[in-house]
Amino acid sequence: MAKRKLRMGMIGGGSGAFIGAVHRIAAQIDGQVELVCGAFSADQQRSKDSGEQLFLPSERCYGSYEEMIITEQELPADQRMEFVVIVTPNHLHYPAAKLALEAGFHVLSDKPATLSLAQALSLKTIIEQSNCLYGLTHTYTGYPLIKHAQELVADNTLGTVQKIVVEYHQGWLADQEAESGKQASWRLDPSQSGISCCMGDIGVHAANLAEYVSGLTISKMCADLVPVVPGRQLDDDGTVLLRFNNGAKGALLASQIAVGEENGLRLRIYGDKASIDWSQQEPNTLWLKFNDQASQMIRTGVGQFSSRVQSAIRTPAGHPEGYLEAFANIYVNFVEQVRLFQQGELDAASQVDVPDIEDAIRGMAFIENAVAASNSDQKWHNFTI
Amino acid sequence: MAKRKLRMGMIGGGSGAFIGAVHRIAAQIDGQVELVCGAFSADQQRSKDSGEQLFLPSERCYGSYEEMIITEQELPADQRMEFVVIVTPNHLHYPAAKLALEAGFHVLSDKPATLSLAQALSLKTIIEQSNCLYGLTHTYTGYPLIKHAQELVADNTLGTVQKIVVEYHQGWLADQEAESGKQASWRLDPSQSGISCCMGDIGVHAANLAEYVSGLTISKMCADLVPVVPGRQLDDDGTVLLRFNNGAKGALLASQIAVGEENGLRLRIYGDKASIDWSQQEPNTLWLKFNDQASQMIRTGVGQFSSRVQSAIRTPAGHPEGYLEAFANIYVNFVEQVRLFQQGELDAASQVDVPDIEDAIRGMAFIENAVAASNSDQKWHNFTI
Amino acid sequence: MAKRKLRMGMIGGGSGAFIGAVHRIAAQIDGQVELVCGAFSADQQRSKDSGEQLFLPSERCYGSYEEMIITEQELPADQRMEFVVIVTPNHLHYPAAKLALEAGFHVLSDKPATLSLAQALSLKTIIEQSNCLYGLTHTYTGYPLIKHAQELVADNTLGTVQKIVVEYHQGWLADQEAESGKQASWRLDPSQSGISCCMGDIGVHAANLAEYVSGLTISKMCADLVPVVPGRQLDDDGTVLLRFNNGAKGALLASQIAVGEENGLRLRIYGDKASIDWSQQEPNTLWLKFNDQASQMIRTGVGQFSSRVQSAIRTPAGHPEGYLEAFANIYVNFVEQVRLFQQGELDAASQVDVPDIEDAIRGMAFIENAVAASNSDQKWHNFTI
Amino acid sequence: MAKRKLRMGMIGGGSGAFIGAVHRIAAQIDGQVELVCGAFSADQQRSKDSGEQLFLPSERCYGSYEEMIITEQELPADQRMEFVVIVTPNHLHYPAAKLALEAGFHVLSDKPATLSLAQALSLKTIIEQSNCLYGLTHTYTGYPLIKHAQELVADNTLGTVQKIVVEYHQGWLADQEAESGKQASWRLDPSQSGISCCMGDIGVHAANLAEYVSGLTISKMCADLVPVVPGRQLDDDGTVLLRFNNGAKGALLASQIAVGEENGLRLRIYGDKASIDWSQQEPNTLWLKFNDQASQMIRTGVGQFSSRVQSAIRTPAGHPEGYLEAFANIYVNFVEQVRLFQQGELDAASQVDVPDIEDAIRGMAFIENAVAASNSDQKWHNFTI
């Protein structure tokens, strides 16, 4: 292992940006990453102010990501950033990732990966032509009990998966007043957010989680996306009926107008022998249920887990970890991947559990297929890429 | 109030029948009803054996409902049964109700009311031509907090209803072995059960509950009903997208193959000001949630309720009531209705909160529309009666 | 089994009395008992009014328990009551039970059994000299999962019991205004309630439950009973440190002034291999916990139970039963005991799971020892009878 | 605010030490602290190995805290550590803190502060004679909803506090096998742990939390501490009856042998108007309960909080924070205090919410009073310092 922290540059995430602060915590929590520079805002002064609060030298707080990438390239190899994290609104993900990759920087991007499926496919080519790694922060896959759930499915504890219900309910966009907020305005603007708000922002997390844990892929969809609050251009609520590649049924419910819901991501997978149930708001509990015997309440840190799951846990049982630690697990793995890559261990690097460009493509395809399915009068729409 | 208990006859519900025993408890719990006779089985001896265990005289244990209705008619007015409860498999609901009503007996029927919508419509005519009352045991509307939830919607505590999610998940039919059981076999047989298993058995409860609490009616459906377990003629799982008459969105998820689920009926209604959340397995808790203030955990018996809700509660706070008491609340109200009717107070009788033929018709229409919607390649199907 | 219901007379329980109505429901729910007479109130007219609402003939509604017992004795054997249930304030339990037993009626009494330990010991002699049965309604032992918990301890699933924590928290007596209520006034009056309010009303339930489930008996106590609300003669809150006869530690927390608590009876028993946790407000769930494996959430009706536990369950999984059904389980067992007794099967009768005079004595001893322990400056007080 | 991170040195916390890693995360999570040196182990090589994994230069990984303090003192002011955190077993807390303070370094110490009350009192004098700050990591006071609970008590939402129940149940020391583990062995050794294991390790947290939230102080105790597992020199379980300075009753239950319990710290405070209930394992939920209205489920991030509470929250509602973030809140406040101190704003520094030497003294007094109370045959023991 390298005897030093990896050097990270940040694009976006200036003062007041929720997700920027979350990324910085996630990067720092395990002491493996050092933030060395940032293009925190398109406003030069705001970028410098943001960097100053983060104890960065003024000269490494840039007014644009283009400037950052070009300037950092010129720095000595032992000083310049080694990877960039992109935490801007969606429409900048692709151009920023493209420029960084082409300049030789590894990229860790917030989701959704791009503004469109076409961009995601294009990004794949760019990655292949670069000598760089690309990761995507599908945060919820970072929870240890989600990884354990994945293993329970894989080892056939559930039997054949017959049905999946995944829901992601939030309430914060329930009325028009919400739209004035910084978090809301860009998400509801197609030019910054893409063709979907609810599916692009949270539905894609739900779909990713269902596929990640079940090991299945969505093959057909019947979608009902609408802007519930009048006047919106993009959906703020969507329900999608699903078929998976093994024939299993599914339903995905996502909403940003479900008043009183906080961040209600919940996944249930029903096999013919057992089922699992996990809720993000109580992430240290995973239910394993049976028809004919007592349910098991699996808790982070109680009992035996695989070393892969165990390594995603920092505290003993009963000392709750949460969203930031799950996020940090994405970073830890990405950092490990970069280190292996830097050491030339490419095969090992490729085995590390980090959401990658394939997940990015599936995510963008999910969004575009959901919108197409919703626009269709036909019930079933084949999921295509 | 009458100075005596009402005399009840029972059709179906012999030894080993789950729902018959439940009805008897529900009828007896408040001491307002006396079981005086029964046609508990089409097997004369089994009927007598069942009746004997219930302390009934042998001569009032009949081998068929036809025999019972004819014989009881001949008894003196102060001895013969005053109403019948029908707890047979579905296909007998209609003929038994018809005969009883035509013979002048009030009817309380298990759901679904009939085998088809046409039968339900026919039943309405029969009721109108009789001088009798007809009630339907949509049990879950008997819970006090469901009635309170209804009032919260009606008094606009939630604001405009924007979204309804109702789910009813069971796991007991998850595999083929289950089919040999007494409860399973008739439900999966179209000749006894009708055109749907899952929607007819539990989906209809979910739809009824959503409409009862919200005060809205379903106007459009997109349905995905399937037999998940191979070889079944009827659906054992169904998901339905909904539109309500005010434009609100909805989703109804029902399953009998969701391994590990017991009797997971849950209703969430999201208004633009607040939302409610209620689960049948913890029926003494009702959540009232907001975006911008603490959620309220409303508990049976804590705080103020309307007299209508209060009268549905038998115990002080923290002494849990459950399914049988909810069921009993249907009986109590039906008994009150019969008493008012007997006293000639027809208007008052019509005001009592008992599921009636209109609910029966909507229930059968729900089942038939769900099946039609599921069979259609078009996404949306208009709910018609 | 007898081909008829058992005939019950009730002492106390007139209109407005919470516990009288509960007893009637518990007696009636399973159709094994017929209420035939009552001395519902010391006021002749109130007793008749109460009985009228219960559809009793006026002549069997008595103005005193003495009148009832004397008059019923004179009735033909196939008409007169067969047992009495006593649901008065505490001070009448003993004289009413005494008179009934001496007149040849079986007795089912509410708890605490008597006003003092001396009365309970005297009652034991009376029972032995009678040819009658005596039962005590320690309701909470009627819950099926409590019986299952008892079996888990007995079969050593928990290993050696090392620690027991039982708590019973209510809030309804938290202020002086509460005292004007009917339920409160007699409980706070030593002449009707005895030497303790909180320990006599609810602490004794907690102690009984701990001993019932663990199979252990309390051997030493250190008690801290106080009237928290000023001006009260009796305790409204009490904490008791315990030692059990096997050396296990324990703590019993009871309160009637714990604002916001409903009927918070909870039992935790920690063995050296596993522990159990049960809460009365969610009675259909029993936790079985381990240090090194997933907790098990045992649910009423899911999985295998002994026939004894199974017979205490009326509904399938997920159809919640509650307090009234637990209460009814006491009645069902008492009725079975009376029937076996009437059939001369005395040994079988003695095996039925009904709280009896020994429980009554231990309950009164618990109350008196708790008060003595609380009054002592010495830390530990030996539990004596 | 300083334009740089504060420089921290660590005493203890080498590889494999649970609490050392926790401290490092807590220090790093908000990017305000830089670990610059450490005496991670008394073994020089192990200390260097530990430091290497933390990317520290070898020359700043010391073989003893004495060496570290002396050597760092000699470094230029802009390089040497500014404060030390002490995360050793208990017996080293005092000598390490003493040496650091006398050498002019601020100290943040794990709890319990010292091995005895006498040491804690001595430490107070040392602090007063130094020009340094001293903080104590009573982690659980760092949770935002604990701070909010404190405000609810202070603003009289609960009315007069009448009763406090605080419990801290763990199961990990339930058998003798546990003793061989690194975490267990020193805690059960009086020479490293002091005169109590259970009270010193977790009881002191419970007492601190009760006093912190209620604003009251313990005035009398009746204690029952024992080693449940045979052969232990120190208690592994303890129950303590309490009186607070306003006359309120209390009970503190702590155990390390409660099999199946993880880290079950729970605080309930009952006023005469309302009560609160908080459990560390679900730290983002705080219950506010009433006798006569619906309970409120207060959630981190939902609704309005004071700026002090709000500043302890990093994520939006529904994105759970946990133990590490609570710990980090102690660090953030200590860092703020140090910065204010460095800027000469002594008054402002003294106002920052950091557990200090007074808490340390009360904690040690709690432990010693609990042991003395437990050793006494008298029921009540006055809490003295």
C-alpha cells in the first residue's frame, strides 16, 4: 500500500452544496484521501472562498474545471491531484469527466453519470481510450448489510427470486415552494437535470440497488411517471412495474412528493425460500424472513460476515454507522482500486467492488427506458440499451 | 335497544374453517349476538358435529343452507334466526344470500360478495326487492384507527390527496405444497373462487380500504396479475397502478407468494400537507407525518377521538386490540343497523357504518377490472361497472 | 366435553367499570361461558340497569354479592351459576370469594387476590375445605408468546438465567387531576386498595410474569416505593432490586406516573446463552437474542409451537390478537379446569395452566415484602411468606 | 477561524485498538484536525508500524508518551502538535494528561478521566495551573437529538422532571471466554481499569447522559454491583437506584453480561407534563410523549432545531448519522474551543459545549460512590465528592 494519502481534486461542491460536503466527509473519514484542489464554483471568488474554508491554498482553488485540469496537469507528479471527484449538477458530469479522463486523471463521479444514455456510452469509449479508472458513487451499495444481502441472494439462501419491491419515497418536493431551493431548482430544470427529475435523482438509485443485490437485470418496464405538482416540466413521482431477466416480477416506487417521507429507500426481495427486507433509514438492520420459522434480524456487527462485508464495518455492534460511512465505503474501495492500478495490478483493480461505467450505462438506460415506457400507451416496454 | 341478543344462523364455517371461527368470535365478543343455528357443512353429519361443539341443539344444525332457510322460516318468530352470516367459499355467497334475502332474513356476507360483478348487480336488485339488510365483512374497515384515518382525510388534515400506496403482502401460497391445504385449494380453483385468487382474496380488501379511508374512487387501472407459481390457473400476485377520481396517483401491491410476509396490509395516503401510514399488523398505531414538523404517532386510546371512533375501542391505551375486535366492530354495527331497522328507524339504519351492497359491487368491479386491465396490452384501463 | 356453556355469575363490573366489561368479553369470546347473573353494583337499581344492558333477566341482577350467592344456591342445579367471577375493588375480593367458595361456587378472581397476605393464606384454607376451584386472572400469562417464552427458559434455550429486568410503566396517575377518576380513586385509597397502589395494581403483575416465565422465585428485595405526586397515601411508583432463588439478579420497575407510557409491561430475561425480550404492547412478537448470531423475531403463528401454545392462538399469522384474547385464554383454561373437575378428573384439572391460590399468595407476599423492603433502611430484605 | 487544521498527537490507539480508530475517524471526518504524531504503543516498533499505516513520518511515531511530549515540545511552533488525545487503558489517562498539560499541550481524553476520584481532583489543579484546555469524550452527548432533548427539558416542555430511567445494556462479557479478548482483559483488571468494570466503562456514560440531558445531579444512590460471571474481580453488571437534586427518582441499569444486547444505551426522562425517550441504537429518533395527545417522533433534520443542534447535523433528513458523527461532534467543539482559546477569546471558549474536568470529576465520583453504595448494607448512600 502507498505510504501516503491519494490526492483528490473536486469539481463542484462549493459552500452550501449538500453533496459536496458529503463527498468530502466520505473521502476524509478513513484518512486515505487528501483534498488538494478544487473548482468548487464557476465563480472564481466563490471557489476560492470555499477552498479557503477547506484550508486549501488559494492558487489551487480554480474558477472552472477546465482551468483546474489544465493547471494541475502542469504540476509536478508528486503534487498534482491524482483523481477528480465530480459533484456538480448532472449536465456537467459528462464534459468534466471527459476532460479529466483525457487529461489522465481518474474520475469518481456522482450519479446519474451523464445527461443521457448516449453520453454514457460515449464516456465508455473515452474511458477505454484513457489509461484511467472511472467510478460512480451509487452510495447505497456501500452499506455493509447491502453487501451481505447480495451474498444471501448469491448463495441461494432466498431460493429463486420471484419478486422484488423497491421503493424510494421522499417528500421534499411536495409543493411549489420547494422549487425555489438550491437543491430543487436544478433538479427540476431539464437543461441541468436531464429528461427526468424523480427517476434521474432517486429512481436510478432504487433500480441500481435492486440489480446490485439481486444480481438480476431489468428486462421490461411499464412506467407511470408524472409531475404531480402542477407546472413542472419533469416528473416528481414515478411507479414502474418490472420484469427481471430471470422472469421475476418487480415494482419500483419512487416519489419526491410523498409528504412526510424523509429518504425512504427500502428494498424487499422475495425468493421461493426466504426473503430479505432492508430500509436505508435503519441501515444496520437486515431482515431475513421465512414462511415457516422465525424471522432473523441481522445486525451490523453481530455474528459472522464475509471479510468483504466485515471490511465495510468500522464500529462494533450497536454503534450505528450511517449514510456517511456507506458513502465512505465507496471511496475506500475506489482508493484501493486506484492504488492497485498505480501498482500495476490491473486484474486485482478490476475486481474491486466499485460501481463503474457499466453501472453508469445501465443507470442512464434505466432513466431513458422509464421515460419511454411512461410515454407509451403500450403496457410493456422492453428495456434496451 | 332490544333487551335481547340477535339470533344468528351461520352458513359454512364448520370445524377447521378458519373464517367461520373468526366470525363466531366476532359475533359473540360483545354479547350482542346469539348463534342459534347453522348449516356448517354440506355434509349433514359434519354440520351436526360442528354444531354440537358450539352447543347448538342437533335439530338446528342443517345439512344445507337451503334446508336451514326453509326450516327456520317455519319456526316461531321469537325463535327463528334473524340474520344469516355467510362464510362459505366464494361461489356460494350469491345463491345463499339470494335465498336468505328472499326468505326474509338479513344477510351478513363474507367478501368477495359474489363470484362475479353480474351476480353482485343482481344481488342489489334482490336486496331492493326484499325487506332486508345486507352487509359485507370488509374487516379492516373495523379498526378504530382506520376510521380515525378516514376522518383525518375528510377534515382536510392531509390537504389534497396526491398519492395512495396500498399493499397487501402474504407469503403462504409461495410454493406448490401450500396448495394441498384446505384454505388454499378452493382459493386457487376458479369454480369456487372466481376469476382471481390474489385480487379476489386480498387485493379487494386493499382496494376497499384505500377507497374507504380516502373517500376517493378508483377510475383507471394498469394491472400486472400473474400466477407466479407454475401451473396455477389464477393469479397469486398482482400489482396495479391506479388513478383516483380526483386525479391522485396510486399503486396497489398484493401478493400471496411474498415469502416471510404474514398479513401485511399497509395503507399510505399522501396529501399535499401531510400523510398517513397504517399497518394492519400494528393496528393500534397510526402515523401522521409532515415534511416540516415531527411525525405524530397516534395510538388507540391516547388523546381525543370522535365518538364514532371511540365507540370502536374496548380497552384503555396500551391494552392492544386486534383483528378479532376489528371484525367484531363490523358485527356491532351490523347489529345496531338491524335493531334500528327492526324499530322502523330506517334512516338511522342507513347511516350506520357497515359495508354494503355498493361496496360489494365496487369490490367485484375491482376484481373484474383488474383482470381485464391485466389482460390488456394497453397500459390504462378505465374502471367501469 | 360438556354439551353446554358454563354458567357464570359476576360480582362487580357494573356500567362504567373497565375491568368488568373486559371480563365479560374474555368470558364470551370463545363461546364457552354464559353470563347468567350478576351483583354488578351495591346499588340495587344500578345493578339491574347494568344487567338489563347485558340482556339478563331482572330477577338475576342482585343488589349484593351476598344476595346473589344465597339466591343462586336455591336455584335448580341446571340453572344456577356454576362459578363466580369477582371484579370489584380489592377489598371485596376476599369476602366475596370466601362466601362463594363456602356456598359451593368455583371462583375466578381478579388480582390482587386479597387485601393482605393474611387474607390470602386464610383463603387457601377455605379453598382446601371447599370442594371448589379457585383461579386468579393474571392476564398477561395468557399471551401465547409468554407461554412460549416460558418453554424457551424451561428447555434451556437461554442457558442459566443470570438477570431479569421487568418493567411496567404507565402514566395515567401522573398528576392530581387523575385522582378524581373512578379508576384512580379506589386504587389510591388504602381501605379499598390495600397497602400499595403501584405495586398492588401493576407491580404484582410484573413480579408474577417474571416468575411465571423464568420458573424462578424472588428471594430478596431492595425496594424504593414512593408516592411521587404529593399528598398521596400510597405509592404511585416503585423500583425493586431483586435476587432470585438461583442467584440471578433482577430489577423490577413499575410506575403509574411515567407520563406518556400506556401499559408498558416488558420482560427481559438474560441467560448465559441467549435472552428473550417481550413487550405487552406488541404481544405477538417475542425476541430471542444471541451474542454471536442474528436475533430471532418469533411471531405468533409463524413456525412451530407446542400444542399448549398453539391452543392459545385463534388466528393465523399476521392477524393480531391482543389483550382481550390473552384474558380469554385465562377463561378458557379455567373453564376447562372446571369441566374436568365436574367430570371427576381431578388430576387433569390440577394440571391446567391457571393461576391459582399459590400465585395469589405469592402475589400478596410480593406486595407486602415490597412495602416492608421499602420501609427498611437496610438494603436487602428477605422475601418471606 | 484559523486557515489551517489543528495538529493532533495521539497517545495509545495502535493497530487493533477499537477506540483509537474511532478517535481518528472522529477527528478527521470534518477536516479540522491533522494527525501529526503518535505514541501508539509502548512498543517502539508497533508504534512505528501503526503510524506508518496512518501515513505518519517515522520520526513522529514515538515509543512512549513521555518521549512524544518531550520531543514535540522541541519542534518549531508551526510544526509541533497542538493537542493530544489520550486513548489508552484507564490507568494511563492521568499520567499522560498530567505530563501533556504541564508541557503546554491541550488534552482531549477518553473516559473515564482517571483511575480514581483523587486523580481527577488532582487533574483539576493541574489544569488550572496550566494554560491549557482539557476535554473529555463523553461521546453520547454529541448526538444532535441528545442536545435537543436537553433543550426540551430546559425549556420546560416536560414540566418538572419526576423520574429518570437510564439503561446501558451490553452482552459481550457474558461468559468467561470473552475475557481473553484485548478489549476485555484490561477492563477486568483493576490495575488498568480502576475499581469498577461495568460502572467505569459504561455506567459512567449512562450517569453522564442522564445528568447532561436533565440538567440535574445525582444526590443519593443505592447500588447493586456484582461480577455475575464467576471469578471476576470487578463488577460486570450493576443496578443503581437514584435520587436527583430536585428530588426526582431514578434508576440506572448497566450490564455487560446481558446476552444479545449490543450497545443498548437508552434514556427516558419523565416530567409531569411530558416525557422523552431516546435510544442510542436509533439515534436519529427522539420520542416526545404525552398522556393526552399523540406522541411526537422527532427526527434528525425534520422540523426546526436550535442553531446549536442544527450545527451538529451534517446530512438531510433520512440520511442516518451515527456514532462516529456523534463522536466527531465532540471533536468539532473541542477544536472550536481550542481555536477560540488560541485567539484569546477565553470567555467564548469556555461557553463551548465540551465535556470538561467538572464532568470528569463527577464521572469519577459516580464510579466511586456507586462502589461505596454497593458495598454498604445501608440502603441509601449520599453522593459525595
